[in-house]
Amino acid sequence: MGGTTASAETERDEAGPQEDLVLEARAVARFVRVAPRKARIVLDVIRGKPVGEALAILQFLPNRAAGLVSTLLRSAIANASHNYDLDPESLYVAYATADQGPVAKRIHPRARGQAFPILKRTSHLTIIVRVAEG
């Protein structure tokens, strides 16, 4: 799995400076050897769920991408608790995407000198966890 990065962002509503700050932590895995289309199926299941529930769901999904997403989600939770002192019990998956990475192109030799393409796709996975309000 690619490297992970962490960042926190604060947002203020334009209504006034008295608004609450929104803290979030991020984890990114780049150049992951799974097709983005297949990773999005897994990410759609966990988006918007509390992190405990999301980890439980990922544990029982049959997709290969579920293991990679589970590792990435654990990294985002660790970033939130270690870097920003956020309570892991109060986090939920606010943002989860799979963007396309570089595609490795191979050929599969076929009959009569033909060659069929094989596209080995990679993904850039991003998960942002945020503190649930309330």
C-alpha cells in the first residue's frame, strides 16, 4: 500500500466567527493496485457511517478492496487520535473517494499474431474522518 499523509482542516461558516470549528483527519493511499471502479463499490458502503460500524462492515465484505480500505480507515482514525487528540468513538467517515492512478499496459498474445490489451489499473484512495456533531 502506498504512503499515507495526514492533515487537519478547519472551516468557518461565513455567518460569523462564533461558529464551531470542524476538525477532520485524512489518510491517503496512492498507487494502490486495485481498480478504482471496484474500490468505489466498497467506499460507497462505508461513506457516512461511524468508524466502528464501518470497520465491522469492511471485515465481512468479500471484496479484495475491503482489506485495503480497512487499513486506510484505521490509518485515518490513528491520525485523528494521535495528531489532533480526537476521540475515535466520535468519528464518522465524512469523505471517501477512489481516484484513478496510472494504468500499466500489458499485452496478451492471441492466435495469428494478434495481441489483446491488458490494463492493470491503480487507484488513489482518500478517506477523511470527521467528528460527529451532537
